[in-house]
Amino acid sequence: MKKRSSQSRCQDSSCDVGLVGLGVMGQNLALNFEEHGYSVAVYNRTWSRTEEFLAKVGPDKRLCSARKPAELATLLKRPRKILLMVQAGPAVDEVIKDVLPVLEPGDILIDGGNSHYKDTERRLEEVASRGILFVGMGVSGGEAGARSGPSLMPGGRKEAWPEIQPMLQAISAKAADGLPCCEWMGSRGAGHFVKMVHNAIEYADMECIAEAYHFFVVGCGIGPREVGEILEEWNRGDLESYLIEITRDIMTVQAADGTPLVHRILDVVPQKGTGRWAVEAALELGVPLPVVAEACFARDLSQWKEERMRASRVLLGPQGILEVGCLEAGIVHWEKALYVGRIVAHAQGFRLLIEASRRYGWELDCAKVAQVWRAGCIIRSAVMERVRSAFLRNPALESLLLDEYFRRELGRHEEGLREAVATSIRLGVPVPGLSSVLAFYDGYRSSKLPANVIAAQRDYFGAHGYARQDLAPQEIFHTDWATEARKAKEKMRNRSR
């Protein structure tokens, strides 16, 4: 093989891992592997991107480049381990199509993009006929995490885990107790499903934090700098988290003219899809996920900017009129409200994991999921250690809300949630995320819900039948409601005579 001056160490079968896709995440993961002692063969469909990357990092790194998939395969030790860091969707299938012919049985393909878990399961089956071990791996932490230590959530063909475990755990983030934020999640699409739920919790937490900002600015009349000071204080307590930390930083940044930059940002935000995927999965599995759904819908509503501008001129309602004592009380109530919101969002997310694992046979370990989310990822927070402890105490726990610790915490803080939501409603400040948190909490703790009325309505117009609480639940009844209602009216008329 012809050697290049910058690749004097590159020989056949000399590299520990191959990396396909040199976007920001791919580049940083390559450097992360290299700094942990692994030699990396990199390949990008666009050769100029590879040249730029190698020129930027210099010749002293244990990095080798390949112009073609065949050259990439030649550079790798057996069994080959190739990490794909390309955009989720058709691009993943195209890359797999390119590299599959040069691989051998026992080689390992790892998809590190934000792929849908059903796509991962399809790809796993497609490459299995060639003897290739496929792993779908969630990666969280963004650009900085990829470089210094991400949270990694691999799942798929379990036979691959012994081969990839040392290197993945080496580059992953480490929690305060030194444990790596990388564990095997489960079979088939489990890894990408876990990452999807991670992003769903992220959606929920971001929405609730944004609602707190909106309340203080619109309802209490303070500016971003003061909001940042509140967040700074909150970040020293129960709400300590990466998302509170970065939102605090955002509040301090100014535009060129000295005004808060956040006030210059258009109030329109898109969504990549993982939040929506989680809601769709929740509907398929029959798991309530309202706080995530509301976070998605809030982003959708933000897209209607021009329509909202027109509506703001004609629809009546409170205009965020400042209330006396709003700020002082708001700081207390909203800290409690966000804490309850975070607990409930995690409870909903983990319940989705539990139901998916049960339905699909993944055997997810929720304590391990919480373990890999303690550092490196976007939703790392003080709460996550408590979540892990809850599942270590009771691996069969159905809901975090029923854990003894979280039960006590909810009891101490739920009044603050009610006050925050009630005050926001009075002021006309939209809080869809926190409102859904409160509705879910009250619904979950209700021994009786109005579903009996809905069951009767369905039976009235669709003869769907209903069960009775005073009889065996498997017995289904049907009532001719129109006829019975006429009889009841006739009796009432007779009594009135």
C-alpha cells in the first residue's frame, strides 16, 4: 500500500476502528478515539472533507484516511469495527450499501446517528444475512460531548458488545463515581429507542425552562440578566442541570448594541423529529406522554408566527399585567414547578422505556439507562442520580412517581406547581408544558377519572360496549342508550303530573 507522508503509521490491518462521516460529530469522535490510544481510519464520501480534517489536526495523530470503502476495510483490524456518523435516513442506507461488499462475517457496523429505531431493526436484519453484526447507538452530548466524552447508548446484536465495549466505554463520559456513561441497552432497536426517549425528555425540560423565562419576562417585567441570576441560584439546588446552566449563560449574552441577544432571536423553532417519534411510539404503546407532546406542539405553534401576530391584535385575554409580589412569589413557585416538571417528564419517559421493553422483549435495565445519562448528555442533572437510585432499589418499579423518594419530593413541591400554573393562567402567559405536567399528576393520582362517561358515549354512537365496576371486568355490556333515555324522560314526565 502506498504511504502518504502524513500517514506513515498507516498499514494494512493497523487501525482499531473506522469512522465514516466527517461532520462535526464525526471529527470530534475520531479525535476522542485517538486521544484514548486508538488508531482511527476515517472515510468521507467527499474526499476534500477528509483532506481538510487531516490538515487541521496535523500529522502527529493516529489517524489514517481512506478514499474508498475498500481501502477503509483494508486498514482495519479484524473483526472490523466501523462507526457511521452520517445524517439519519437514506444516507445511512447508502453508506451501508457502499461498505457492505467489502466486509466479512463477524465485522461490526455501528450507526451513531439519530436513526429511528424501526430503521435500525430493519438494517440489522438486512445485514445479518451477510454475517455482519449491526449496532444502533444513541450518542448524546453534542459537539463538545463527542470530543470530551459523550453519553453512548448501544443496542442491537449482543455478540458485538465484547468487541466494542472497551473502546466505547473509554471514550464515553464518566460520572462522578467514575462509571462510564456507556452500557449495553438491549437487542434490536433498543439503543436508538433509548436515545429517542432521551431526546423526548430533553424536549420537555427545554419547554418548561422556556416557559419559566417567559413568565418572568412577560408576567413579572424583568429582563434576561435578572432571569439569568435566578437560574444561577436554581442551579445550585435541586434543579442543577446542563440545561439550566446553558440557559443561564444564554441570558448573559448581548448583541452588538448591548441589548440581550435572546430578545433578538425570532420566536420560531423547528424540531428534528425525535420528539415526534417518541409521541408516536407512546401512542402505539398506550403510554401517556403529554408533556413531550405539548413540547412538540409548542414548537409547531411557534411556526405560525404571522398568524399569531394577527391573532394577538384581535383575540381578547390578559396581557401579562404585572401583579404585586409576582417576582418574589414567582421565584419560589417556579423553582418548585420546574422540579416537579422534571420529575414527571422523567417518569413519563422511563414508563415509555418500560412498556417498549416489555412489548419488544428488549430487557432494558432502567438503572443502567439512568447511569449513562448522568454525565455527557444533554439531560444530565441532579435528578438523574435519584432516578438511578430508584431503579436500583426496585428494578420492577412501574413509575418513578411511586418511588418513596419522589413521592416525598412531589408532596413538598406540587403546591408550587399549582401556583405557577394558576398565576400564568391569570396573566395570560402560555404554559402548555407545565399545565400538562399538572394535569398528568392529578390524573395519575385520581382513583376515578371521567373515562366512564367516554365509555358510555362510545357505546351510545358506536355500540363499543363497556365494563362495569361492580361486575367482572371481562364482562362487556351494551345499552340501547337512546331507548333507555326516552324511557327515563317518560318516567320523569309521569312523576311531574
